[in-house]
Amino acid sequence: MLSGPSGVGKGTVINALKTLCPQLLGREISVSISKTTRKPRVGEEEAVHYYFTDRETFLADVEKGAFYEHAEYAGNLYGTPRAPIEEKINAGGVVVLDIDTQGAFQVRASGADAMLVFLLPPSMEELENRLRGRKTEAEEAICKRLTIARKECALAPQFDETVYNIEVETAAREICALIEKKLAQINE
Ligand code: 5GP
């Protein structure tokens, strides 16, 4: 599971990871696609970046137990669809989740054999530059995300591993190595 503040580059690092290690120790590495009530950003595609839905449908899915975990982040709901992740895990695969800290701790509390990795920015100044630089949020949303980011970074020590995203490929390689180490432990 990969968590980290908004703007730290989780999506970019996960894309690099998909290219660098599609398989590790014979296991397929795949990435979960979440459902969200957030509106799509320019360039975001249905079923590629997220499954976009409305609040009412999302809450009905929660009632049905359709989520592996779910959380509210900056006023929007996000959840990991349960069926695809269970299918992949049962087939011996590894699923990478890009989720917030609340979701990460829910998965840990469920007793799942998960590794919680926190992706840190080189500094809070750099995070603010990245968040502003991508121009996907309005000023109010940026401030909200920066406030959450400070709280989230304070939780980093509670994660199993922390990785700095100074350079995307290096961070992705570090995460591949961590997954490989965890798989080797499971295989022991
Ligand atoms: P964004 O709106 O920037 O795409 O995502 C905002 C936050 O929601 C990020 O921290 C991201 O990791 C998190 N997130 C995305 N999908 C999920 C999910 O399925 N569950 C949870 N708990 N958080 C998610």
C-alpha cells in the first residue's frame, strides 16, 4: 500500500513501478483502481485513473460491503473495490493500493498481510511547489490539501517503510525492492 500527501507523486511513482516491475518473484504486480466521488481532472479517464461515481451510489456500495476500505479525503469519498483485489490476491498476485493514511490503517487493522509504504516529499516547500505546479486544483483546494499533507506526513513513522520521492525512478526501484523483500519473507 502506498500512501503519501497529495502532490507527492504517488501516481507517477506507481506508473514507473508498473514498467519497472510488472512481476516479482513470479507474482504479477497490479494496481487497484479506486472509486471516487471526486470530479475527474482534465486528462483523467474512467476505469483508468478512477471509477467516477456520485455520493449516493458510493454510499449504497458501502452498505453492500463492496469496498475493501474507504475514506473521505478533502470532501470527497474514495474506496478500493473489494472484488478485483480479492480475485488478484487469491490468484497469487500483489496489488498496489494508492490510498490515504486512513485507508492504509483500515487495511492494517483488517489483519491483511499488507506492507504500508509512505512516500515523502523532499521537503514541504517542494510539495507545495508540486501541488501548485500541476495546476489541477483551485487555491482553496490546494490549501485544504496542504493542511491534510502536514498531518499525513506526521503519521509517516507509523508506516512499515518510508521512501523519499526525490527522483521518480529511484523511488519506484526502492519500492520494487521493498515488495521483493516482503515476498521473500512470505515465501520463507
Ligand atoms: P486525488 O484526489 O489526489 O486523486 O486523491 C486524494 C487522496 O485520496 C490521495 O491521498 C489518494 O491516495 C487517496 N485515495 C485514492 N484512492 C483511494 C482509495 O480507494 N481509498 C482511500 N482510502 N484513499 C484513496
